[in-house]
Amino acid sequence: MTRYVGLLRGIAPSNPAMRNANLRRVAEGVGLRDVRTVISSGNLVFDSDAAAEEVEARLEAAWPEQLGFASTSIVRSRAEVDRLVAADPFAGLEHGPTSYLLVTFVQDRARWAAPPVPAPDGVAYRVVGAAHGAVFSVTDTTVRSADVMTWLEKAYGTGVSSRTWRTVLRLRDALAQDR
């Protein structure tokens, strides 16, 4: 049995179909166990005997069928999240009023070994690295600039889902909690 986190793209808790109770119900319906939600933005923590790719496929098939929306569903094991956090990709940087630390998870495992795509010149964000199936970017929030999310989608495709570094740390803690 593996402990996983599911990172769902484009979840809006104001949409009744996307509320946590519905997300948990669907996840349980595709065979995931001990399903919990973390924050109201499409984060699931659960157990499964299936491989991450199989869980992704099950979830992505279930969302439109059962709740009427599509969502890229990226699944990472507890061990993968622990390695990502241990890598300390934002060493010396702080998420706060002037800087935004963002982790963008890439679903396509074939792209994991590729070097990160550099951010374009003249924007208020920069890529500080890529590892463990994720791209790490920092945005200077004191400067008005092009949207980092739009650029990330152009650079990596729609099979991505982003979380702040603070949220990733909360997910790591949720994965470590006793059931």
C-alpha cells in the first residue's frame, strides 16, 4: 500500500461539483482508500495499491463522468514528495509579500529528466530549478509582469498543476500523519 497525494488542476471550491466531499466520494469510488482533502483547492491524500499513472488515469476518467468537469490529476507518492522537499529547491528564498514560491508538477514523466525551460527575459519571474517531476519558480510580486501560470502552461503543456511552496509543505505533513 502506497501513500499518495493527488494534485488536481483547476479546482474551484465555489463550484458545487468541485467541493471536497464530492472529490473524496469520486476518489473512493475509483478504489482509493483513506481519502482526505487538504485545503479546498484540489489536494487529495490517499492510499492505493495501484501505480501513480494508473491512479491518474482512473481519476481523470471519473471527473467528467461523475462530476461533469475535466481535471489533470497528478499523483505523487509520499516518498517522492519527501525527496522534493528534502532537495530544498528554494534554499535562502522566502514566500512572502514580495516573492511567490511556486512548485509546478509535471505529469508527463518523459519530461522529468529534461532541463527546465528558462523564463523569458524581462518578466518578474524566474525558474530556479527542476527536479523530482516539478519545476520551481519565483515571482517578484512587487513588479507587474506577464502571468507565470500562462507561461508555465506554454512551456510545459496543460498536464501541469501548481502549488505554492507553503502548500507543498502542508501536503508533506498531511502525508506523514497517522491514518
